[in-house]
Amino acid sequence: MGTDTVRTEAADDAAGRRREQRGWYFYDWACSVYSTIVLTVFLGPYLTSVAEEAADADGFVHPLGIPVRAGSFFAYSVSLSVIVAVLVMPLVGAAADRTGRKKPLLAAAAYLGATATTAMFFLDGDRYVLGGLLLIVANAAQSVAMMLYNSYLPQIAPPEERDAVSSRGWAFGYASGSLMLVMNLVLYLAHDSFGVSESMAVRICLASAGLWWGTFAIIPLRRLRDRRSAADPAKASAKNAEAAGKPTVQGFRQLAATIRDMRRHPLTLAFLLAYLVYNDGIQTVISQASIYGSEELGLEQSTLIGAVLLVQVLAVVGALAMGRLARIYGAKRTILGSLVAWTVTLAAGYFLPAGAPTWFFVLAAGIGLVLGGSQALSRSLFSHLIPPGKEAEYFSAYEMSDRGMSWLGPLLFGITYQLTGSYRDAIISLVAFFVIGFALLARVPVRRAISDAGNPVPTTI
């Protein structure tokens, strides 16, 4: 084979990889509006108000006959949604590993989540149970879809590109959230001019996130390629036949097998434990910040939307900037620095005076600068710790750490509020996740972990 032919093939491979990477970025663009519009801005305060409308004289609602303080209903629904995701992800991960067909599974999860989100338009009156059910479906579907989406990263980016590719994906997501939030802000603030009530405006905003998600998911589904499983076809066929009759058993057998395999890579497990802890804190801050601002600080919805918009804009800058810092100082050190910033910012949030939007915007700026980078670099760092050929099953475990175990933070937040009646006590309780996560991550020797996984060690990591 001639030198020119080799160069042409290499150029074609690089062009194909870039095309896939651009398509991959667009799933972040598609789905991030769910996290921004639904979880972070509108659904928490709105579902809480719907639950309060249905509450009894003591402030409790009774789903399935269980007494729940109306102010805790949203947090408990988030917790239940990720428990459902824990039950579903092993099944989907096992199917992806057996068949190598991740893209149809990604499409199913994405459109289930987008449909449930769009259906939030019908959340009005005292339909808090409907809101909780739609949240559970949408959030669980988003978790499953992100598991499959993340597992493409080691396949579309060589080791030296992963920090940058992962950071660009997060930046695309936050840029999308910013754009959608601006449009929603116009509708919400000028709802009278559009001839709709405030409640109707919120419901339109919620539904618009689902429509956006479903529309732009088409781009990655057209550009990403499935890589067929390297397993022997006859064995794979036999496994598929066995799993067809017992999908639940097979799914959890696959999860158990993955965990057993990960025991051979204890440093990878150590990273996952650290990530489980500090990411739980991140996810809880994202989902509960609006409730803290509205219920404890007494801020208007327009102020909360503006603060979240500031977070989205600065998160784009922060994700790209932390990607650059990772090239200089390494991903681990950069993540550790972000955890210090999270701790300081969250602790400062405890002392914010009520009715003072300026200080809430300062807090939002601090969160925005570290939010995207800490998540993007965690994803790319983990991709180095996966043994070659096991991307889907290991990212299944990662996603459980990312979302499937993030019920602890909302649960702690909800219980703290239920016991104390104070959202300040609830928010300060989350500092523990960042402090403990820092201590655990600092103890992981990532260079040795990468080498033990059988991967080349980057110069800076």
C-alpha cells in the first residue's frame, strides 16, 4: 500500500471522526434544555405550587396514601426517578453490549423522555401526581439516554482529544440551554402580551423543552455509527435467545458481571466512588437551586430565570476554560480545584440574604464557572479508566454514579427540610458531598489507574 493511499485513508478516518464528534455534540444540544428548562428552572417551583394547591390544612399531600410535605414532593419525585433509572439501566446496558446497537436504544430513550416532557403541558390545577409521574419517566429516560450517549466518547475520540471533545459537548449543551431560556424568558415575562396566564406560560415552556429535545435528537441519530459487538455471533445469538425470555434476570446478571470485572480494576472503582459522591452534590444543587431561591430567598420567577441564564452562559465559558486548564494541569487537579470552588460557593449560599437578587446572581456566576467543566472533565477522565472494548457496560456503571445514585442528595435535601422546615439547612447539608468527594478523588492515582486498565497514559492527566 502506497504512502499516498495511507495518508488518504487517515484523512478520511479523521474526517469521519470529526463528523461523528459534531453529531455527538448535538445530543447535548438537544437534551440539555431538559435539565435547564425543566429541572433547574420551571418544574421545581411549579410542581411545588401544584402540590401546595392539593395539600391539606397541614401542608401535606398524600400520594398512594403516604403523607408528604408539599415542599418535599419535587425532591422525592427526583429521588424516585433515579431509583427507576437504576432498575432500567442494567437492562439497556446489557442489550447494548450484546447487540452493539446502541443507536436504536438511544433513540427509544430520547423520544420517551421528550414525549413525557412535552406532556407536562397538561400539568395544571392540582394534578401533582401527574407531574410526579411525568418527571419520573422523563428523568429516568434521560439517564438511560445519557448512559448510551456517553459510551460513544471513547469510540469517537482518541485519548488526547477526549478532554476537549467532552468539554465541547457540555459547552454545546449549555449554549442550547441559554438560547432556549432566553426564548422562554420572553414568553414568561410578557405572558400577558401573548394573551396567556402565568401558569399557561410555564406549561408552554415545559412542553417546548420536550419538543426541542425530540427535534434536535435527529442529528446525532443520523451521524453516530453503531459498532458491532466483537463477541462471537453464535454465542451472542444464544445469549439473546436466553435473554428474550428473562430480560430482567439477564440485565442484572450483566450488571453483576460488570461489577465483578470492575473489581479487577479497583482504582477505576475508587474513581467511581469519588464521582458518585461529589456529582450527587452537583445534581442536587442543579435540581433544587430554584426552590431555594423561590421558597427561602423569596425571589421572583423572573429573577430565578435570569440567574439560571447567567449560569448557562458562564458554563459555556467555564467548560471550555477548564478544558484548557486540564491540558496544562491535568484533569484530576482541575476537577479538585472545581470541588473547592463548589464548597465555597455553596457555603456562601447559606448566608445569602432574602430578597437580595444581586447576591443570588453572584452565587449563580460562581456555580456557572465550575459547573460545566467539572462534569465534562469527569466524563473524559473516566473514559481513560475503561478497559478497551467495554465502553458500554462501564459507562452503564458510570451513569449509575452520575444519575442512578443521585437520589441521595435530593433525599437528604428533602428530609432536612421536612425535619427542620428550613431550606437553608437543606442547602448547607449538601456541602458534605463536595468535601467527601474531594478527599476520595485526591487519593486516586489516576496514572496508575489508566495503566492498569490497559490504556496509554496521556502526558498530562
